[in-house]
Amino acid sequence: MSSMITTTAWVRRGVAAQFPTKYEIDEEEMGRISKLARMQLEDAQEDLNAAQEGQAEQDTAMDEDEDHKNGGVSVAGQDATENDSGKQATKDDDDALKEFDLEHYDSDEKDEEGEKVTMFGNVKSLAYHQPNEADPYLVIPEEEDDEEREELQILPSDNLILAGKLEDEVAHLEVYVYEDHADNMYVHHDIMLPAIPLCLEWLDIPVGKNTEGREQGNFVAVGTMEPDIEIWDLDVVDSMYPNAILGQGGQPETKKKSKKKKPKANDEYHIDSVLGLAANRHHRNLLASASADRTVKLWDLNTTSCAKSYSHHTDKVCALDWHPKESTALLTGSYDRTVVAADMRAPDAQARWGVDADVETVRWDPHDPNYFYVTTDGGMVYRYDVRNIPATPAESKPVWSLQAHDSSVSSFDINSSIPGFLVTGSTDKQVKLWNVEDNKPSLVVSRKFDVGKVFSTSFAPDSEVSFRLAIAGSKGVVQIWDASTNGAVRRTFVSRMPDLAGEVPERTIGMPADNDDSDDDDAEDGAGPDVPGPDGWESMDED
């Protein structure tokens, strides 16, 4: 069974509903689902008809060509053979049905006690109940209800970890509960997705249907290989349909009209894969998205419509991050090998930096927002001063640059508790922790985990567990590494975190870590395999 996890996201403690609700379909929802299903069936029928017409034309052309080769000789003999084959198939079907003797299913055959035997068994075995009495077979006993409710319970001390997964060509979002105190992690529920998930962003604002009166929310925005962005309520289990869809899919009528024509880049919705998402924590109703259609879009979550569209780049836009203090400043990175910082209120006033390979991730430094980081497909990590704007991208000068990996730096994060504590993950299957204090980057530890090529490494958002790292990749598993239990980490950061004094057993939760090629005190970086560039999704398959 092949699977991979392409993206993960943490949900901080205490925001998830303690007892998530089970999804229930009302008449209005059933009508909406039926309408969407009908439209999808109509689209599928149109595609099938078009394919059949194309096949018929191809068959006709092949028959004409065959007649020409045979000198116009009739193929009646061949038709007769085909008819004989059809009769044989029908006979085989009839023989198979005889086994069930369906012709006599209602006969008056009797059992040993003389009772009539029917296809549905003895009617005496049926249970009856009065017209106003609850059917005991359809009512869940109270104790079972309580047991199911307890199984769904999420404690205020638990984190959620969201993982976008592709398993045997089926895309879904797995919602894990992480119990740090119990060294335990398990899948709480999952959500079906329309295509390979590429990015996730947790939202604290209620979005879409059935959110009246709610001020806080526990939602997730999902970007996939499809151009639409789906938003799901994480406090509802077994949902069949997202709370909202940002994009053309949110207006089915528009989608139906434009189905015949391939849409062009526009100011209302994306037309290609969504590669990055960033929620604005100051203006909670704003969500930014980056797309392979070369645009960045700003969505108003109150109306689920596109408020602005920006074209700062000449190639796919793959990463973006809101400034921690300046609420309207957005950082974007692209395969055009540039990074742009712009005020979304005046997008023409922008600063641009250049790098030597396709951009993978961009991040503002939360501890000093005058600086930002860029990682690339060439294995590099750069730190830039936003106040040092180059005249041209080619003249960009980073504060420092670091060859972190030999392959693409596919994931990157900054510890929220300790300034200068970074993590990088790569398609070379390695996870590395760095100390960049005083602008002097040094490797703390390099480890290999049994997750395959690493696509996601992220620190937990809560200060109590800020050393916990979620690591996932091409093997389709998530591992949690408590970096505070690593000897090299403790020795490096003990001066800033006195609680790290002393040695403790190292702690990893999930599948066993593969440490054969790693050493806590080793600053050597192992070479990774060559892989295609970021356009080649086939590179995600495990070697």
C-alpha cells in the first residue's frame, strides 16, 4: 500500500471542542448535496458521451482502413463469431444464476418442522413493536452513546495535528490527537479530499454554513492540486461536504457555464493548484493563497469571496507569510526565483530579492521581524534584512547563506520559544536542527527518521510543548520528536533554557526512528539522492 503525507499543521491546545459533534444531514443539506451530485453526474455524462463519440469515430476509421486492406471483403464471418461468443457468455451467466435458484424463491418449500421456508427466513423470527414505540434495533442504547462520545473526547491538554495524505490514490486529511503527557498519538477522524493536498492553514474564525453566533472557530483551509480551496470544520466528525469553498467551485452555476472553455487567470478565483496558504492573525477574516496560476489572492472569509488578486511573479507562486507586526505586509516566494515583500494596500510598492534556485519556503523571523528566511530547491537557506532592498534582484545580498542540504529544503520552521532555533527538512530524508544565534549558523544535530523524503517539519505552537516537532514525508507516517530530550539540543540551548540542564532519554512518538546514519554530536551532513525539481511530483514516491 503506497502512501505519502505532503503537508502537516498543528492546532494549539484548548481550541478544539471537547466533544466534537457527529455530522447530521437535514433536508436542506440533503437537497444541496443532491444538487451538487446531479451536476457532477451531468458533467461525467457529458465527458462519457464525448469519449464514446471519439471512440466511435476511431472505430469507424479503423473499420474503413481494414476493409481497404481486405480489398472490400465483407467481415460478416467475424460478426458471426462475435455473436457466438455473446451467446456463450449469456449461457455462462444463466449457469451461475442457477446456483441461487431464484426462479423458486417464493415456492412453498417447508422445513423439518413443516413451516414454510422463504427467501427471508421464518417470519416468526421477526420482532414487532407498537406504532408509537421506538424500534429497539434502530435506537442506540444510552450506554453505547456515552461510550462513543467518550471516544471522541479531546482534552484541553491535547494538541491536534493535521496531515494531508495520499493513500492508494485516495486523498484525505487525517486529524490526529496528540497526548503529550501520555506519549500517545492516534487518528481521531479523517476527511475526504478531492485531490492531492499541498498545503494546510488552521483558521480560528468560523467560516461558512451553520456558524451563526460563533465568534471562535476550529477550522482548516486546504489547498490541493485542484484550484479551489476547501474549508472544513474540525469540530464536526464525518462531514460529507466542506463548510465553504473558495473559488469557482463555490459558484457551481459559473463552473457549469465555463466548463466548455478552459478558464484564464482572473481576479475572482484560481485556475491552477493552490501551493500555499497564510491566515492573517490580525485581520482574522483575511486568508492569502498562492497558486501555480502565478497569482496571489486575498480572500474575505466573511463572504467567502476573493477581495484582491495580485500578479507579483512570472512563475508559480509556492510560498507566502504575513508579517508578524505589520498586518498588511505579505512575503511571497516563487519558482521565478524571486521573493517579494509588499503592502497589500499598495501592492505596486514592493521590494524584490533574488535567489539562485526555485523558492521552496519563505518565513518572517517572529523574534525580529526586520528579517526573513528563504529556502530553495538547491538546498540553501538565506536570511535577509528587509531594510536592505537591492536595486535589482540580481544584486541581493543576504545577511548569511547556508548550504543546509544537498537536496531541496522542502520544509522549514522557527522555534517560537528560542530565537535562532531552526529546523530544516529535505528530500534527502534528513531533518536538521540549527542554531543561528548572532548570525552564525551552526548545525546542532542531523537525524534520519523513518518517514522517507521529508515534506513537513514543524514546531508545536504552545510554549509548554514548543520543542515538539511533527515530521512527515513520503512513507505516509507522522512522527513526533521531542527535541528537548536530545543531548546536543540540551547542551546547545541550556544557557537560554536552564530547564534543559542534565541528560534524559530521547523521546520519539510514532513509528520507530531510523537512526543508523545519524549521530547526536555529528555535524556532518549525509548526501541525499538527486531528485527532480519541484514541478516533478513523481519525486515524492519513495525510492
